[in-house]
Amino acid sequence: MVLADLGSRLRGALSSVESGSDDEINQMIKDICSALLEADVNIKLVVRLRDNIKNKIKSEITAHDNTMNKRKKLQKIIYDELCGLVDSHEEPPKPKKLSAQKKSASTQTVTKTINGKKVKVKQNSGPSNISSYVIMFVGLQGSGKTTSCTKLAVYYKKRGYKVGLVCADTFRAGAFDQLKQNAIKASIPYYGSYLEQDPVKIAHEGVEKFKDEKFDIIIVDTSGRHRQEQQLFDEMVQISEMVTPDQTIMVMDGSIGQAAESQAKAFKDSANFGSIILTKMDGHAKGGGAISAVAATKTPIIFMGTGEHINDFEPFKPSTFISKLLGIGDLQGLIEQVQSLNLQNDENHKKTLENIKEGKFTLRDFQNQLNNFMKMGPLTNIASMIPGMSNIMSQVGEEETSEKIKNMIFIMDSMTTEELESDGRLFVDQPSRIIRVAKGSGCPAVEIEMVLQQHRMMSTMAKSAAAANPDGVPGGAGG
Ligand code: GDP
């Protein structure tokens, strides 16, 4: 079962609870568990999740709860448990720009041996030393390592970091060409060699060059080869010892199913990676295998690849991922996507961010976000951030979803300034306003109600985002 199906099965299970009877709840739990098993989530994890859900239902739902309350509590319990499933509870390390590191520090030079020859290496020997942040990528061939290296480089470049790419994959013919082409397309400086056969030497030279040139982040791509080949692991250890990465990232194909767990364990034993990038979470990814790998290695997923294009890449946050799966929208993800459009000087955007900080989200904010949203692509990646949109998207496809969003913007064009600047409550107090907007926009009243309902859900999220983060809108992973 692919991820999109898992989402609709989970949503279906939740919405099948109508009266909140014991039979309905038991059936819902059964449906959730079988959906997770079919998505390749490890059976032990599913059993644990089932027991947790049952225990929480026993302790949190009482005979006094009416149906509405029961459903709300159930949704919260399922949401929390699913978040727990993909949350490693470990914080991934975050790169710091050189300019943000203490000026007083100096880099230490140490001598290391490569192939019997002694070489001098600059090394970050203490936390106060200024040094480039080195990220080493590991993973099997074909997992999407080289593509993800560039995607990560672009992600940090957009956020003002000076990033360089090093290709230490001398095994796969064409690996350097691929990285070079990606890097040129994205205007990222790169280092590699057509002649040198020793990946450890290339990694060392590339990292030293970029360190000398004061790069903030240096990303090293290594060879993937075939599954669990000893030479690959030895080489990874050697490169790691040479470049002493601040972070090692394992790239994992999200569609590999149950094999993910043993693969992750094998890599963890030799490369001791600190975070995971899941790729191919578009298309046919089941995702469950990778989720089980996270649990087995207690390692956070930090990013997710959602397509072949360089911008098909999102920070991974358990709550965001589960919100999208359950179709309850993702305000934070939407804001982060919009932020990547560099709208710092856009007055409307500034006002929206100020409002969100205060826990407000007016209809105009909603309209602005939708307008920005239309400038971003592809729609598949972002539609799920709006409550209810993933359902629409899976039913009607990208083109019609785009039309629906345009229609929502159009509907809000028929609202008065007072209405747009409001939290929408005045439509509840004076339903005649709905009829007026329906007439003005030429859309049925039910569509106006839908826009208002989606806005209400987003605005509830704005309130909880402000409460959880009083200093402002949370930033992206690692950023
Ligand atoms: P490597 O051997 O691990 O370096 O893998 P590559 O970066 O060469 O990727 C292998 C294939 O997977 C290429 O065709 C990529 O375009 C494709 N790929 C990488 N990431 C994604 C992703 O997130 N989604 C999809 N659909 N394809 C991806």
C-alpha cells in the first residue's frame, strides 16, 4: 500500500466512528493496525501502538463524553500515537554558519595517514573552534544519495549558507558527472576527480579545499555499491575517520519495505549515522519500512525526498507528516514553504507572520497564503498542508485541485475588508453574509462554507503554533 493509500485508510478508519460505540472503536483500531501492517510497518511496533491506543482510550474517554468529544479525543489519541511511531525523540544536529561561530577560536592541524602517506588535516578540535560543518552521506546505490546531496545543498544555500559538494564516489562510473551536473544546475561549488581512484583522498582534498575557502557547510557524497558489501563499509569508515564529519546522514529509499530495518542497522553499526533522509516518498513509497527503521535505530528522519526535482525536498517533522497523512493540514509546513519564496519584503506576508505570532489567522491571511501557494510547485507536495485538500487531491488530481484553490481565492475576493480582516466568526453570527458572498462569486453557498471551515482549521493551528512557540513561527529542520 503506498503512502497516499495509507493516509486515506487512516482517515477512513477515523471517520468511520459515528456513535463512538465500543464496536466501532474496536473496528477502527483493527482498521488502523491492518493499514499500518500493509504499509510495511513492523508488526511489533503495530502491536505496541494498538496496546497504547487501547490503554489511552480506557483512561481518557469516559462515559460522560458525548459523541463529539469522543471523536475529538480519539483523533488526538491516534494522532499522538502515530506521531510517536515516526518520532525518534532525538534532535538532529544543526549546522551553524561560520559567522555565527565564536571568532576567538582557531583550527588545529593534525597529521593523518592515507595509503601509507602522512598528510596534514585541519580539524575542529573543540566546540568553540570555528570550522566548516561537514556532512557525510551514506546509503546504498540507487537510494537517491547523490540527488539528496544536491537537494540538501540547495536547501541550505537558500537559507544563506555557503555550501560545497564533494564527490567521493569513485566506484560508480558517472557518479562525479551526475553530481557535477546537479551542482552546476543549482550553482553549488563542487569538487571531484575523473582520475583519482582513492575516495578517501578525494574526500580529504575536497573538504580541505572548501574549509580553506571558508565554506559554512561541506557535503560529502560517498559510494553506495551493493547491499552490505564489506569493502563499502570499510571505505565509509576510512572516509569518516579522514573528514571527521559533524553529521553523518543515511539516505534510505522510502519504498524498500521491511528490508529497511536490517539495512539501517547494518549501516548504523559501521557508519553510526545521526540522521536519515527518506527518499522517493512520492509515487510508490509505502513508508512503513522506513518508519520501522527509525524506531530500530532511534535516529531522526530529517528530510524527505518527494520527487526527482531539486526542490522536491521537505524537512521532516513527525507532527507535520502525520497531520498530512490524516488530512488535518499543516500550517507550519505551509508557512515554511512560503518563506522559501523569499518574501521578507512582502508586506502582506509580514502581516500574516505577525498575526500568526499572536495566534491570529484572518481570512485575508488565508487568502494571501493561498495566493503564495499557487506560485509554488508541485501542488502535490503542498496541497496536503491545507486541511481536507489531500482528500480532494486524491479524488480529482492536480489540475482540478489547482482550480479549486483558485476558486477559494476568488470566493475570498467577494468578501468585504471587514470580513477579510476578521477571524470569520461574523459569518457564523450573520449567515446572510454567506449568501451574499455566494451571489458575488457565483459559487454555491456550500463552497463558501467549505472555505470558512478550512480557514477555521488553519486558524486553530495558528493558535496552537503561537502557544507552542511564543517567539515566532518555527523554522525548518536544521535551518
Ligand atoms: P544514488 O545511487 O544513491 O546516488 O542515487 P541517485 O541520486 O542517483 O538516485 C537514483 C534515482 O532515484 C535517480 O533516478 C533519481 O532521480 C531518483 N530519485 C532520487 N530521489 C528521489 C525522490 O525523492 N523521488 C523520486 N521519485 N525519485 C528520486
